[in-house]
Amino acid sequence: MKIRIIVTLKPGVLDPQGKAIQHALGSLGFAGVADVRAGKLFEIDVADDTDDAAIDAMCRQLLANTVIENYRIERA
Amino acid sequence: MKIRIIVTLKPGVLDPQGKAIQHALGSLGFAGVADVRAGKLFEIDVADDTDDAAIDAMCRQLLANTVIENYRIERA
């Protein structure tokens, strides 16, 4: 079973990577870029009987830093 | 206008980060994790009149390494 986990910085948390990308896009000549937020995506192939609690625990223990990041679980 | 760009490694390209995560999940006691693929997510706030060609160019020139990565554009 394919699971997709999207990890993004919490609103308000400074995103230096996003800022760097935003400036780079500007210097490449792309106008009108107001904001860029960078995040992570994990596509995990797990056994079909894996329950939501286990996937949630994977996120909390390893994939996301829940102090500064939010995560969302999507079933592919 | 919010645009979401998802960048993933092309199939067949070795993903050492994904492998490391897979092993870490195993050592944390999570069974049944067959594969993990790590990718990137960019949430970009662009002007409403930004056309598809410009967004595609942003991906090709900066956000994705098209030799080893695929990218997908999603309008939020």
C-alpha cells in the first residue's frame, strides 16, 4: 500500500531555503513570485495491514520534527 | 495564486536518503516498510497572471534537476 506523507514548516517558522529559492527565481528573471515555502515528501510502500496509528508514529518519531513542522498523510 | 510543485526522483534512480529512512524505520520497530522514496515539495505564491510556461521554466531552471528528477505542478 502506497502512503504519501507531506511535511511542511509550520506557518510563522522562518524558511531560509524558501527565501533563497525566491531570490534565485527573481535573479533568473521570474517576476511576481511573492513567497516560496520548501517542504518534504515521502512516498512509503507499507504492508496493507499497517494501521493509521503506526503511520502517525512513523511521522512523529522520524519523518517530521513536530516542533516546527506539520505533516499530512495521504493514501495514494 | 498558490502553486504546488512536487519533485521526485525518477524511477530507477538510487535514493540513498529513502534507503536510510527505510532502515531507520526498521530499527525503530516499524515492520512491513517495503520501500521509501524521498522527494521535495515547493509551495509558491505567484501572481495570478503567471502562465504555465513560466512555471514550467521555474521547474526546469531551478527547482528540479530534470536529469534525475521528475516534477509535477499542482494548482492549490
